[in-house]
Amino acid sequence: MNVLGFGDNTIDRFVDRGTDYPGGNCVNVAVYARRLGLDAAYLGVFGDDDLGASLRTALAAQGVATDRSVVRHGETSVSTLHVRDGDRVFLGYDPGGEAVREPLALTPELLAYAASFSLVHSSVYSHTEADLAPLAAAGPLVSFDFSDEDEFRTPAYLDRVCPHVDLALLSCSHLDEAATRALLAEAVRRGAGMALATRGLNGAIAYDGRTTAAAPARAADPASLSDTMGCGDAFLAGFVVSLLHHGWSRGVSLPPEVLARALHQGARAAYQQCFIEAAFGCGWPTASGPDGDRAATGRPGGGEVHAPE
């Protein structure tokens, strides 16, 4: 069993710590799957600046292969944030160089490579929507993180993505339980094989069109936390790794106890993530040169975000 993260990477710059860390949804999921015992790789575009080189070095140190990724001229994206009461708070986002932002095209060779994985994971910030149909047709399971912004929950967007994904991940800490269940049902109705909602301290819910399973969150004393960066990605990794160990495959209905166990494994992984600095550690002091002086002025989704997931 193996997992491929296909899409985004970034630098998470903690201004209160004066430290830069490697990150990005697809990077994180690959790293977490590797830490849970599966082979893992990352496929995407790196900038040719010092930050991009540091990202590649950090992934290699985690045992995540990047040999099919490409390096392009331009700056690596930077998310700027700080920690408040154990929670990560986003302050801004610098998207990096134009060529680096352009998604990697799936050539026939890269598609064959992706098809060699048990699961390929991508996200709304990866701009891989056009690749999902050929990916799914090539054979691997496909998971996709829809984040929490309304623009990625419109009927048109759900119809574009859901028919090609086996698992839709939706961040729903801002929704009540009824609204969360309705959104899960809509994602499945529009074609997703299964939908998973993470709800921060309110736990998580999974629905596959037949079975609904729920599990509570594992709460920790905020004073003991490092930060909440990557907790949602860790939940997803714990969930999918558990499902893969129990024979998850396309079109096969899983027993309710398997879904429940996967939710508990996801909650366990998210809890453990709270005690790790940033997404997976591997930080270095923020540079005082051009990269360190770059200002982050906006974030995907906009505004200051408090994210317990």
C-alpha cells in the first residue's frame, strides 16, 4: 500500500517563533501516511529558491519520494501565521512565483506513475481538478480536500469534482451537525464515493451513501499543545490508512465497524499532531534576506482564520 500527495506545497512561516516550516496539504498527507507505515511520495512543483530546496530536503528526511516532481524558476509560496492559545492563526499568504503556481501537467508517464499508488490525494489549492477524471480512470483511489470555503461547495464545483473522487474531505467546524450531515449527503449524491467531515472539537462524521459513522475528538489541554497546524491533514491520513488496511476499494461498501475504527484512528492521529511543531517539524530560522523579508498579504479564503481542525 502506498500514498501519493499530488499538488500543493508551501512554507509555513511562524512569525512568533521566527521559524519557517515545510507544509502544504498534499505534502502533509504524504508525510503522515509515511509516518503511519505506508510508502509515500509527493508529486508537484517546487520553486528554485532556497525555500524550495529546503522543502525538498525536509521531504527526503521524512522518507517521502519526490523524484517525479519538477523544479521551476520562481519563489516558493509562504503562509504567515502565529500561535494563539495553542491554535494556529493565519495572517497572510504570498502565492509565490507564477511558474511555480502553475500545476504540474499529468503526462501519460506521470499518469502511469500515479496509477501505481493505492491512493492519490489532492486538494482545492492544488488546481488539479482537470486531472481527477483521468486519475480515477487510471485505477487508484482518489481523495480530495475541499477545505472550508464556500466557493468550493457550490453545486457547480461539487459536480466538477465529486464524480471523480472516492473520498471527499470537508472541514465543517463552522457548521452544526444537521448542516454537516446535509453537506456530506450532497457530496455523495453528486458522485463522491464517501464523504468525511472534520468538525474540530465536535469530532468527525463519515458517510458513504449507506452508512453514517461518527466519532468524538480527542481533546487536549491547550497549555500542553504545540499548535494545531496539520491536524486536519493528520486526521485524513489516519482515516485513509486505516481504511486501506481494511481492504478499501472503489465501489465496495465497508462495514460500519470499519468506518468507525477509521474515524477513531483519524482522531488519534490528529490528537498526536497537536504536540508536533507546525506540520511535521523540520523547521529552520526565518532568513533575514529576500525570502525572509517577503510580505504575506492575503490567504486563500481570505481573512484571519482560527482553525482547530
